[in-house]
Amino acid sequence: MATGMMFIPVGDGIAKYIQAVTTYPPVVLSWARFAIAALILLPWVALTGQIPAPTFNNRRFWTQQCARGALIAVAVTLIIKAVGLSPIADVFGAFFIGPILSVVLAQWLLGVRATPGNWVAVGGGFIGVLLVVQPTGQMSLGILWALAAGCFYGSFLVATRWAAGNGSALAQLTVQLTVAALCLTPFGLPQLLSEGLHVPGWIAASALTSATANLLSIMALSRVGNAVLAPVVYLQIVSASVIGLIVFRETPNQLATIGLILIVVAGSSQAFTQRRG
């Protein structure tokens, strides 16, 4: 889960760069990310038999994966929009309303019980995020897009936990990517045809990092409860801050640095507690 979470901002950092050097709207980049990854995985899944024949008649499987695909399609489009407007670390800070929302929804919708330790770790991580973001009375448009993306991402995390175990991780990822690509095709493909193909290597790199991150998170959520893994998701903000510093010269101030340390401590303590258990 930690490795997957560190990969996610890499794909979004690439999308931020693409938006800086091209005129692509966010929906083109999100559609291309899902479409490329799906085209790569579909032949692999077909050849290895990862979706057995009974799965095609499993209505619950398709309902779950369609829900996941639609939610992540919207979340990724919004976060790409956000990183194009605001510093990437700030965007991911606002985006982390998602894991908090996922713990609440998991208890309400799935009956996943969060322990006091879970809540302390999640709360500590969220305080760290606030120190990184340092919200004021006037939030930029990018931060508002990031908050919206976080709401969809939190719902996606719950849907992923709901679908865990119903099909292999690779099968779930492939169907999710395919559904997301189909949802975005009416919006992304016409724009791409209008703009023309630019920086295909960077677009492919964004797709591959996203697919890897999703596969790892599915594998993790099929083994451990959503509430337990929620603090680990905060490692995205660490990766986003490093990318912002090295690639985009976005330097965190002292409070942000304290926030990053708090996020790492909260996530690591939760992982250590789970290991002991």
C-alpha cells in the first residue's frame, strides 16, 4: 500500500508537467491514462485467464467494478485539474479529505469497525496535512478542485474495500480501468483528436504509474481493512512534496515540514500496530 501510494503523485506530477507544455485539458490526460493502461492490461488478463468464465455472469462483480471505475474517473480528472492550478503538495493536502471520508463511510456502509487507535492515526495524519496546506480564508480554485477530488477518492476507497476478494486484483484493476476509459471517452477522445498527439511518452508514463499504484492498493485492501490502511494513504503527500520540491521548485516552509513528519509518524505507527497484531 505504501509503495502504491508513493506512485500516485508521480503520475499526477507528470500530468502537471504535460499541462505546462501542452494545451491539453485535464479530461484528455485522465482519459489517456486509463485507456493506455487498459489496452496494456486487457491482453494480459485474457491470456492468463484472470477473468474466468463464471465472472462474466457475476452481476455483483460488474456492479462493483463499474462503480469503482466511474468514481476513480471523476477523481483523477479533478485532481489533474487541481495540480494544473496549484502547487502539487497543497493539492494533495486538500485531497486528503478522502481517507477521512472513507473511514466514516466504511463504518456506515460496510460495517468496518475502526478502533480508537485507527482514529488517532487518521486524525494525526490529517493534522499533518493541515500543517502542510496551511489553509486560509481564501482557497485557490485548485484547492477547491482537490477537495472535490478527495470526496470522490474517499468513495472510491470504500468501493474498493466493498469489492475486495470478488475477483483477482488484476481482473478488478483491468475492469476498473476499462470502465473509467469508457466513461471518459466521449469527453477525452474528441479533445485529443482536436489537439493532436503530443508528448506520447509522458502520457504513457503517467498511465503506467497510475496502473501500478492501483494494482498495489487493490492487493493491500484485499488483505487488510480500509480503516487500518487509511493512514498509509497519507504517504502520497510525502511523495507529492518531494516531487514539488525537486521537479517544480515548490519549497515547503517550516510548518509544512513539521506536517510531513507528523504524517509519516502517524502512518508508520499504524502500520507497526497492525504488524504486531
